[in-house]
Amino acid sequence: MIKKKITPYYLIGVILLVILAILFTFPLYWIVTGAFKTAASINAPSPEWWPGKWVLDNFRTLMGSQKAPLWEIALPFGSNFTEDGGPLILSSGPVVPASIRWMLNTVFMSVMAMVLTCITATMAGYVLAKKRFFGRVLLFSLIVCAMALPKQVILIPLIREMSTLNLYDSIWAVIFPTVGWPFGVFLMKQFSEGIPGELIEAARIDGASELKTFNSIVVPMVKPGIGALAIFTFINNWNDYFMQLIMLSSTKHLTISLGIAKLQAENSTDFGLIMAGATLAAAPILMIFLAFQKYFTQGIAMGAVKG
């Protein structure tokens, strides 16, 4: 085994990386430890780097403020079948602290948006990369242009569309507008460009259907891109406070970010409550990133080589 020579430049690089890692992880450390501090420790003139006394008061406040059903499965567009125009509820769970319901709402919203976006973006990216049809270049140009549009420009049409479909103030009003994410189509189109055309032609000669070709050849070859897109989509929807604020209003439909903001308005400036909610909200993002980390790094590396 050849031992790598340790040079001064190598040591300087390692030291800089360690310093940067500490700087980037310190806010997360401060939030997690602050969630277990007392109000006096959080507001102390001199910072308390490690909790002198670990308490659960902030989490008790977060869990005990409001109540809501644990789940409430509503049929999309089901309001068309009810007399009062309300949602058609298929199932409703037991009453629990509202913060648990908010967390489930956020997880459901982010996971559903992630799955649907990955499916539609992978299909659209493959078609734009490997199919030849009239208007393909124009369609892709429109998708690229849509990436430059700020969300505020299309906000009013989206609200009117969700209201017309009777989806406003439901979790679906946040999910459906993100399914056709232009960046996702652009990303998967770039990955699909690397699929050898000979493999697709060989599958056609062997009699494989279009669906079989897509599932057996295209999806495995663009899996790193799907993993990277899954992380991007999940985090983007989890942190999309603006869209959630506009589309959701009922207590039982709030996400964890909106719920914490609502509790904050009721409890004045309670930094312990904010940190407890932020700790609860950060846990799923960390788990998703760790689960898809391999695909994320592969996707970034492959995208850099192609670029």
C-alpha cells in the first residue's frame, strides 16, 4: 500500500475543512441544545454553550398547546360530492397534540411531492432527451424560462386554480403545484442525455415495450439523478414557508413551520419554543439526506463532469 505523503498544504486544507465543518454545524448544535435549556439560560447575557440543566419544558409547550386529529384522509376533489362543499373525509384519527399533526402534514406533503416530482420529471426528462418530436426544442426552452420566474409571479393564478378545484386550504394545494417543477425536468433531462441510444434501440429490437424500456434501462441509469432530485424536492417543499402560508389556514392543515409561527404569535418571543420546533422539524431532513447521501454525491459529481 502506498502511503500518501502529508504535506503542509494537505494539513492546511484539513484544518480549513474542520473549521468550516464546525462553523456550519454550530447553528444546528445551538438549536438542539437550546431546545433543552430553560428560558433563563437562553436569555442569559453570557452564552451558555452547554445546558447546565436539561429540561423538557419547551417540548411540553410545543406538544400541549393545541389539539388536532392525528390524521384525516380526505379525497382530492371530494368536495364536489358533499352537500356543504367541504372535504370528503375518508378516515379520521384520534385527537393528539397539534404539533404531531403538523409534523405528519409536513412529512406527507414533502414525501408525496418528492415522489410525484421524481416520477414526472424522470419521464419528462427522458422524453425531451431521447425522443424526437415537433416542438421539442421550444418546449424545453419554455421549461428553462419557467425556471427564471419567481414564485410570486404565478401566485395569484395558482390560488385561483386551487380555489376552482376546491383544493384551497388542503395539503394537496401545496403538493400539486410542485409536481411539474421545471428544475426537476431540466435536471433529469441532462442525466437522460447520457443514456446510450444503442441500449434503447436494442431494447426495441428485443420487443420491449416503452414502459419496460423506461423501467429496466432508463431508471437504473439515471438513479443518481433521481436521488439528487429527491433530496432537492424534499428540502424545497419542507422549507417552502411562503407557499404553505398562502395555501393553508386551518389549524389541522398547518405544517410544522406554520404551526410554530402561530404558537410564537400566541406566546410572544419564546426562543425555547422556536428551538424545540426547529429541532423537531430538522430531524426528518437529516434522515432523508443521510438515506440519499450516496445518490446525492453521485448526482453532483456526474452533473459536474457533464457541465
